[in-house]
Amino acid sequence: VTVDVPVIDDAIDEPSEDLTVSGTVTSGNTSNTDPSGTVTITDNDNTPTVSISDITVAEDVGNATVTVSIDVASSVDTVIDIVTTDGSASEPGDYTEVITTVTIPAGSTSVTVDVPVIDDAIDEPSEDLTVSGTVTSGNTSNTDPSGTVTITDN
């Protein structure tokens, strides 16, 4: 006898899942009256890729809000350590250093990080800094995303 078990396809990356199908023999001649079997559901969704947005902001913006995201929702939290580093923009004259940890909750796809931008009276060309991440927990296809914040003079 074949038993069909409906499976629901979702868009969340997750590990394989198991379920047990059990039966009870109510008539006939058999040596086992309680047969069972295991069904394993394997995931068909891509492993999430982490990215940190590239953005351009004016020097008087206050905060440059950078998006840290995964392209596919995950069944587990994704934890990323974030740090800013100088490019042509330098800390503390152009921005305030950020060292933090962010968590993209299971089922979600993004969080934001604010990088404080310093407004000065110096006439200067556009400057940039890097926002780097290190994935410390979660299931991702990459572990070291980065993005660039470009600060334009006002």
C-alpha cells in the first residue's frame, strides 16, 4: 500500500526534516501490528547569501543607514559582526566608528546599521568608508560581506 503525505513547499532555507508515519493493523494475519516508517523532507531552497548595501549620502545626513540582508529567509537567526574601516573617509573626522553585532531573525531578510556621519566645514571631494561583516552564526553561502558608504560634501 502506498500512502501519500502532502508536503508544503516554502521559501525558507532550512535543514532536512523528518516525520514518522505509523499504522495499526486492524485485520489480517501479520507478525507486526504497528508498522511505521520515516519520511525525510529535504529542502529545495538556496542557501542565503549575505550582503551589505552600498550607499551614497550627503555629509549633513546625520546617519548613513546601511542595510544588512540575506537573499533567502532562513529558519535560523543569522548573526553578523559589523565593523567600519577607513577608506578615503577617516574616523573620527568624517564618521564615527561602528563596531556592533546584528541579528537577522529567522524568517526575516534584513536589518539596518546606522553609521554616524560628521558634518564639517571643509570643502572636500566625496569620501568613502567600508562596512564589513563576519557571519558568526547561521547558515549562509558567504561569511564576509562588505559594503561601501560614500559621503558627498555639502
